[in-house]
Amino acid sequence: KGELQVAAYTQNAQNGDTVTVCIKDAKGNTVACQTGTIQNNQVSFNIPIENIHLWDGVEDPYLYTADATLSRGEDKLDELAIRVGFRTFEIDPEKGFILNGHPYQLIGTARHQDWENLGNALEDQHHETDMAILKEMGTNTIRGAHYQHDQKWYDLADENGLIMWAEIPYISSHMANEAANENTKEQMRELVIQNYNHPSIFVWGLSNEITIAGESEDLLKNHQELNDLVHELDPTRKTVMAHVSMLRTDSPLVSLPDATSYNHYFGWYTGKIEDNDAWFDDFHAKYPNIPIGISEFGADANPKYHSEKPGRGDYTEDYQAIYHEHMLKMVTERPWIWAMHVWNGFDFAADARNEGGIPGRNQKGLVSFDRKTKKDSFYIYKAYLSKEPFVYLTKKRYIDREQPVTEVKVYTNEPEVTLYVDGKDMGTQKAVDHICRWNVEISGEHEIKAVGSNEYIADTMKIRKVEEKNPDYIVVGGSVHNWFNDGVEKEGYLSIMDSFGEIFSVPEAAALLKPVLEGMGSLLGERPEGEEATDMMEMMMGFPVETALRMSKALSKEQIIDLNNKLNQIKKA
């Protein structure tokens, strides 16, 4: 049993005109009607409905239609059809996201609505293509970054059961003046009012990484007012913020919205992939009453680039896949993480970037900018999320392999997979975290085939042994990681892959690094003072030396290799 609340607004109507709303089910049967009489161009009333069929996410995105008619006596003056859905939800700090009474952890991506050679000028077919790709992956949520998206996109989310995070373009830097603050509120009013009837929208985003330029009383006050405004306009949904990674967890902004999420890039821009686990465990232990999610995370990948020993910063498709393998396992083992949104579903334009072999592009997408290439990482999400049985051989584009023994890796949602090399059975592996692995000796050209529970659930690829690494597999402009034939890191010893904090904890290593810091002034930029300076220094101590060297260009390739060789002789603390 449920109740539909109707608020109807008219223009140029007369007192005594009527608004009738009839609710039709998915088959077009009328299940309830109610009429209200207009006074001063508005009317409100409730419509009770029996035996509601719930809108239940991707499993059953059931939609009703509300037919609204404006009449004067027997004459119909105007009419409007609006789709609606019925659902309940909670965001619980311990149980995570709950849809219609059952646990429903949100796993999906953020999305920019731009395509290669089209920018934002998309037609319906482009939105439909994006939705079809994400549905194939099995995603159940989308974050609409960082602005209001086309109505077609919200309609598709309604129809396909994707739970939407909708937000305003209030990003990175707060402008402390009344006009700017009012602008954020006006954009929020428009976002909420224009999209109020979409059952796919569950949370309204107040801002994204707004403290990059620091916190202030005016920033906090504006967010408090935005938060109150959203609850006034829409008491049925929740508010959320996406915080920049270095925001202190005791900031009042963290507990201000109904739910919170952080943008973390541990394992790409800073630190190690495993740092994500420790950060979320620490947060949950310290703030057990705050629902926590991860609103951005990712690693850039150009599908051209490959490595037998992929590592952070090499832009290989292979490292991106390893990164997302870890992140999926980390989040699914922690049901209290209410949502994870990959940055990003698709590669997108980023004018200031010139990295990973393609200028002007962010390549953290699971799918290429032209939507023609699904990167390997797309398929690990499909393995976790999709119910369509499949096997997928990773590293298909890594054809030329220089090592005599190579890893063959399969993503699957099947319980086990059998591998064949040139028709020879190499054994059956049970899937562990949706992954099967084999070490295969290669000597020439080989045909690889992976087979699931029957011959129709299969995948094939060809690889060949070469004497030297194919230079086409190495990022244009060089990657620090790829400058080392035998790997950058030496177990138990320091390397440039370690953080400044780890290296400065050993006096001998600190003496090597201090002169290098003098050449990194452009990277550090203008220094803040006081508490913000302390926060920046703490972040810098967690920053990998390799990343700083690559970004600042403080040392030549030969100098970086020499520094790493020297660090490799010094034991970790």
C-alpha cells in the first residue's frame, strides 16, 4: 500500500478549474485516480494506491505513469504524462545501502556526457549507447558528474533501474561572495525541481572536491544552507558530498550531509592500492555513525600499452586491470561502504592533460572515448556484477611477449575455467574473486582458448614470443616505471616508488632526497600557512617520489635511475 503525493502548478487557470491525476500500471491499466480543485493556480492532494509494484533497481525497474489533466468543466485544457516509481531506501553506516528493505551495495561509475568529436552535443542514440554498455557491465548506479545531465539520461536510468547521484557544478574552489553562493542555491533549486519525479535519483550532490582551495566559514555556511534547501525542496531523498582525498576526516563537512564519499586515488597518484583498505577501515572504526562511500577512484590506461610487470604510473591496460581487481575485492568485502563510483565509465576530454600518449584526455575510463574499446578492467566489473555467463581472456592486445613464461588471466562469473594452448588442455582452475590464472611457456605463436561450463562460453586470443619488448607497448614520452628492465622495487629495500615519508624515515635515504626537493618548487606551488600547510605536508609525505619526479621533471631519466639504484641499497625502516 502506498500514497502518491501530487503538487500541481498551473498558469492562467481559473479558480474552480480541476486537475485530475490517474495512475496507470506498466500494462496501461488505471489503478487509481484523484481530482483536486485549483485555487490561485495550484492544488495538492494525495492518491492512495493498493498492491504497489516496487521499482526495485536493475532487477525490476517497474514504472507507473501519472496522467495529469487540467480541465474546465467538460473541456480538457492541457495534459501531461509523468512516469513515477515507488521504492524505499536507507543509507546505513553499518549495513550500507538498502533498497526496499534488502541490502543493495551500489557499484558503478561516474559519467561525463561527452564523446570523441562530439563534445557534449549528444543525441539520444549516444545516451542509449552509454546505457547499453553500462548495463552489459552490470552496474547498478551512476554518478552524473559534475553537472545536470540531459533529461534523456535520467529517463534511461529510470527505465533500466540505475540508481542516480545527481549533482550541481560546485567544484574545487569556493567563491566567498553572496552572488556566488546564491548561484549554487539557484542551480540546486533547478536540479531538484526539474528532476524531482525521476525514481532513479536517490541522492543530491552538494559539491565535488570543494576544499581543494581550503576550508572557510563561508564555505561551511553555504553548504549548510544548501543542505537545508535540499531537504526543504525534497524531504524524500538524501544529500551527499564528494570530498577531496586530503580533506581531514574531522572536518564538519564530512558529517554535514546525510551520506559522505571520498575521492581517493591511492595506487595511482599517491601511495599503494592497499592504502585504500587501511583508510576505509580506519574511517569506519573512527566514525561508525557516518555512511562512507568512495565517489572517485581510478587509474589511467591506454589500451596500446602493456607490460609483463605492470606498475603504477605506466599507463598500461594491465595495471589498470590489477588496480580495479583490488578495488572491487576491497569494497565487496566491506558491505558498509554504501557506494563505489569508478572514475570514470568512459574516457573524456581534459584540456590541461598531456599524458598516457594522448593529449587532452583523461584515460581513466573503463571504455574508450569513442566507445569502441572496452578495456580489460571493464570485464572484471562484468565478472562481479553481470549474471550473463561469460569468460574473458585479458591482455588480448598484449600480443608480443618477451618473457618465456607468461601469465594468462581470465575474468569470469563461471565457477571454473579450462585453458587450452594450441589445443592442449592446460588444466581447469576454480575462479578466485572471479579470476583464473595460468603460467604458460611460450616459444613461438600460440592460440589460447578459455572455456567455461560449456563450449559456447569461451574466449580466444593469439600471442607470440619475441626477443625484445615491443616499443609500441611503452607510453609515448616515457614512463618512469618502464625505464627499469628488472623492476623498480627491490623487496625489503627503498625505491622511488616509496613515499617521501618512508624515505625520510631513514636518514641515509633522506640525505639522498633532500637535494632533489630543491628542484620541485613548481610542483609544490604557492605554500599555504597554518593548519592547511600541515595538511599539505602530511599529504606530501604520503606522495610517492616517482610521481613527484615524473610531474616536476626535476631529474633526467638517467638521474632517476641512478637515484633508484642508490635507494635500492638502503633497507626500509
